[in-house]
Amino acid sequence: VIRNKNEAKALENILSIITNVYSGDYKEIIIVDNYSTDNSVEIALKYNCRVVNLKDFTYGRAINVGIEAAITKYVLLLSAHAIPVGTSFFKNTLAALTANENIAGIRYINSIENYKRAVKNNFKVLEPLDSGLMAACALINKEVWAQFKFNEELVAIEDKEWSDRVVKNDFQIIDLNETYFYFIKRTVKGNIARYKNETIASNVLRQKEFLSTTVIWGSFLKNILFA
């Protein structure tokens, strides 16, 4: 499942790679498209993808719509800017899932800090609000998702909120020793909007709605300065 809006170039890139490298590893590709005005839909159809339109976009709603449409038990979420790496990416994912039926989702290693934490914790995510799934590239167990849908109201970090919720209900999120390229290039304006949304959502999830505006803006500015 790939969420998309006006990302034709990136979409062409990821679909050309996936269909060439992993053609035998998946049942279908679903594009959840937020009414793109470029040629994203034409590109999706060129690669035989199924296109599902979504008008009122939130990250959580796009994920829910995509998973709902999927025909398989396990669903890989991708951004148009995230590309799985290695010919065994899907095979090793399925091997991990087969070995443990209690897995709700898989986070793929995406940094040295992530890798060090995963090794230390025996590849189990122990603090899901901090190090839970990254929806840019994450595997979801649809049977668990059927019990716990993604929050459609949050403006950001819906993946961490979902991770926290399923872990509290005795499912597992694991780190998997597979990776992906994430090559998005945001504008300064885009980064500011991202950090603002993540700051607001993070404070809500941590039940800090009582925080003063000064403290929230302080956290926001810290993200910008030290990102």
C-alpha cells in the first residue's frame, strides 16, 4: 500500500524497482491516491496497480483505506519515497512472521541508532511511542489491524500511536534486520509543518494537553534546531 499525492516522479521510481526486483513477492500494489493532479494515476495503472481514491486525507485514514482494500493477511505500507533494499526483503519478512504469530507490525532498520537499540532489545520494540513503526516502510498484520484501526484524527505520528496501542494489548512490534532507502527532500516550509504537527501529536499522545503554549513551542523549536 502506497500513499500518494502528486508524487509522479517518485512513484515511477519506486514502482519500476518493486515490479522488477520483487515481482514474485507480493499479490498486488494498492495506491491510495489523494486526488493527484499530476500523472500519478496514469503511472500507477501503467504498473498494474489498483488505485483507491481518498478525498479527506489524513495519514491514519489513508492507511486504513489501503489496508481495508488489501486482500492479504500481511500488508506492507510504503511512502512513494521509500524503497525496500535487498532481494530477500519480503522473504525474510515472511520468515519472521511465520516464526511468531503474535507480531502486529514490523519496523525495518533505518539508522545506526535504530540498529543499536534493536540489538540491545533482542529486536523487540519496547518503547513504541518513541521507536514504534515508521509508516514510510512498515509491515502490518491485517488481522490485528481489524481490531485496532489507525487513528484518523491525529495530524502526525499515527504509526507510533498504533504501535503503542497494540503493544498495550499484548501484541508485539519487532525490528527486522532489513532496510530501505528513504529519499524524501522536504522544503524548509515542509519541515516546519512536519515538526509542528509531530510536536502537537506527540504532546497529545503523552497526555500533556495541559502544557503551556510556551512549552509546546519550545519543544517545536528544539526539533527544528536539532533535527
